[in-house]
Amino acid sequence: MKEEVRQALEEVRPHLQVDGGDVELVDVEDDGTVKVRLTGACAGCPMSQRTLKWGVENYLKKKIPAVKSVEAV
């Protein structure tokens, strides 16, 4: 599943980069939790949790049903 998540994040990445941010995969746990690190403008943005949950997490869940949640570390 880790490679699937990595590929899906590559599809999300351009949307974040438009605003000067980015995302990197840290880990995929057996329970379906994906751990990512927001970087660039996303790292300090007050909207980063909304971006993470409504953007990244929703996309990954639709693309990969085994993903249960996405957390920033």
C-alpha cells in the first residue's frame, strides 16, 4: 500500500505546490494511517489542517480505500 500512497501523493503534490507548499510521505501504518509532513508554505499555514483533511486525506481515501486517516507529523 505504501507505493500506492506514494503515487497518489504525487498526484496531489502539484495542487499544493501552486501555493508554495508540498507534502512528503513519512510512513504508512498497518491500520491504514498515513503519516505525512507538510513542507514549504503548508508547514506554517493556519489552514494546513483543513488542507490535510479535506484535500489530502479525502483524495487518498477515495483513491485507496484501505487508507483510514492522514496525520501530519
